[in-house]
Amino acid sequence: MKRWLITGLFAVLLSSFSAGAFASAPVTARDWFEQGTRQYDNQDYEQAIASYTRVIELRPDFADAYLNRGVIYSLSGRHEQAIADAN
């Protein structure tokens, strides 16, 4: 009985992990970019800016991060920062 219970619990934990219940923090530039996009979609603009900034720190050639961060800067009236990201 104990072996069945342990095996069953392990299976539940494994399926939860693979389903994303224990999602880890972003690691790669792509992970940070996707997180920033979710934050943008949720109108959490300051967090999205922070995520896109992390993308740029990891991969300075990641043009879409500059574009998305620039859009947020523009929407929030920070036009000089938006122009800097566009350049």
C-alpha cells in the first residue's frame, strides 16, 4: 500500500511540474521576453519594462525587446526613452 501511495504521489508531482505548476523564474533572454509580453498584456508596464531591460542586458541585439520597451515608454509619456530605444 505504501509503495502504491508513494508512486501515485510522485506521478501527481511529476505531472504538476510538467504542466507548469512549479514554473521556474526566467533564465534565458527569450524567457524574459515572454514574461515581459505577458506583463505588457496585463498592463503591468513597469514590470514589463524591467523584464525587457533584462532581455537587453542578456542580449543587446534583441531588437524586439527594444521595440516593446520603447512602445511602453511612449505610452507612458517617456518620449526621450522611447526614442533612445528606437535608435
